[in-house]
Amino acid sequence: MDRNKMSYRVSQFLIFAGPATLLFVGTVIVPLIYGFYLTFTSWDGVSKNKPIVGLDNYVAAFADKIYWQSMGRTIFYSVFSVIFINILAFALAYLVTMEVTVRQKDKNGKKTVMNRGIWGQNFFRAGFFVPNLIGGIVLGYVWQFVFKRALVSLGNAITQGNVPSLLATSGGAMFCLILVSVWQYAGYMMLIYVAGFMSVPEDLKEAALIDGCTPAQAMKNVTIPLMRSSFVQCLFLSITRCFVIYDVNLSLTDGDPFGSSVLAAMHVYNQAFTYKNYGLGQAEALILFVVCAIIGITQVYIGKKGEVAA
């Protein structure tokens, strides 16, 4: 069979990429187009009729103060979560990839010096990743028990008084959301930073040390610039995950107290499925999607541009 023929290429595409393409179109492209269509209707989610209302839903979305307040909370939450997630992930990756110098004797009794990883390195790598394997709903309820019951009981026992739960105040609820997100995602980002550390050639770091750099200077001027792609991926993933977080928000705070911890994704869900304003909910979801896309594209463009320069 002539491999240059179009029929051969099409058949190979259908065999290897056809099922994945159909699955992607059916689960992503079609719902996206249908959701975009719903933004021009006033559908209540039940009726068979979907009256066309033009751009009214977009006008209502831009005039929805509660939506923009939730968007502001999402930005606040994302900024602090992304910073702490990446700082902790980078520190954990450094600790589980660092090498220590060990002096020992060989079979002939001769002293040798060698570098090796710290004890239990692989165990810690797996352990830090485990929180990412737990579903957001389960994770939220577990931490809700910790904040509402365990810490309150411990505080009451220590102070002999009534210690309020952190989830009872708006500031405390936001702090809990950030803390749980950092705990959940830091292990996942750690693996990407670990891959970044392991991709830096050892001879470059040794050359920097031989030339007189301190370990901190070698880290700043050699290791970190060569890990730019790891930073780009971690920042992109953590930003997008924080902007669309819903499961932890639902199970940990449920928007309380008094709606002060409702993030954008939860507000969109409530608008569509609780208040039955599917058109308005879809319009607000599309705005959230555009915001995430702009942030992601801008961040990837800046990261790639700097990567080429490095």
C-alpha cells in the first residue's frame, strides 16, 4: 500500500486518533457549542421551549454585582493559593531531590566519599502526592471535620472556654480554602518540579561550584533558569485549577458564612442549577472561561518567551 496516498493517511488517522477525536468532540466541543447557544436563551432548565433573548444574559451578567464579588474573591483566593502552592511545591521538590555526602568504607576498608539521596526519598515523594488522589468532595468534608470539630475541641480543652470555628468567619473560611488547596495541590506540583530538578545536568551545577559559586548562587543562576518550563507548567496548572475550583468550596464551606466564601464557579452553578437561570449561568460561565483562557495564554506566552531567551 502506498503510504503517500490520502486514503492511507485518513485510514491511519481514523484507526489511531479517530476514537479519541470522537470522544473529545462529544464531551468537549459539542457541550461547549450548546452552552454557547444557551447563553442567548432564557431557558429555565425544565421547559422544552428555549426563548431567544439575544444579548440580555450578557448584559445581566455584567450587571450582576454578586457575580463580580465572587470573581473578586476568586482572584484573591487564586493569588494567595498559587503563590503558596508553588513555594511549598518547590521546597518539597528540592528536599526530596537533594543529595547528601556520605563517607563510608568499601570491602577493602578504604574510605570513600559518595553523594546519595536522603533516606526515605521515594516514600516522601509518594506521601506528598497522596492528597492529590483524594477527591475534592471527600477532602472538603475531612477538613471541615478538622476545622469544626477537632480544632474547636482542642481549643476548648486548652483555653477552658468556647473557641469559635475558623469556618465561622469570612476571613477564616477563606484562609481554610487556601490552606486546603495548598495541601491538595502542592504534592502534584512537586512532581513537576522534581522532574525539573532532575533535568538540570549535574555537570553544569558542578562547573558553577568549581568556578566559585556558592550552592545558593548555583541554584539562582543555573538551576532555576533551566527549570523555567517547570515553573510555566506549575503556574498555569495552579492558576486554572484555582479559578474553577468548586468541589472543595462546596464541601468545606458551602459558601458560608452568609455567602462570603462563594467563589465564581459556585456562583455560576447556583445561578444555573439552583435559581434555574441556565442562560445567565451559561453566560457567566463563558465569561469565567474567557478570563481563565486569557490568563493562561498570557502566562504561557510570557513563560515561553523567557524560556527562549534563557
